[in-house]
Amino acid sequence: MSKNLFESTIKTQADLDEYKDFQVWMNKVLDESISDVRYAIKEGTEGMQNGHNKIGMFKYMQSQIMRQTEFSIAAFNKYKMYGR
């Protein structure tokens, strides 16, 4: 977010409080997504080490990363439209 856009949208203490609430909430969403991605990568790596199909394991990891990315974007868009 550019500084000018931030300054033009934050005009009152209530705006600032809402922005801070959004930051806390979005950080929780992203932390959960990152944790799920790390777990998927760990599972995929272990699967490859245990002799599972490397391409299949890579596709699994890629699909989990995309799923979490889509989840984070959807959560952000939902917040923008409806609030928490």
C-alpha cells in the first residue's frame, strides 16, 4: 500500500483501529496458510525420500500451495466486502 493511499484512507482513530484489527486478523490467516504450506512441503519431501513418485509428490505440494494462496486471497476479499 502506498503511503499516499494509506494517508487518504486513514482519517480518524476509528479508521486506524479498524486497520490495526485487519492487520492482526490477516496475519493470523497468513500464519495459518504458511503453516499448512510448510506441512505439505514436509509431507511431499518425506514422500519422495520414501520412494513415492517425485512428480506426484511435487504436484501434491504445488496443489497445497495454490489452495492456501487461494484461501488467503479469498479471506482478504471477504474481509474487504463484509468486514470480519
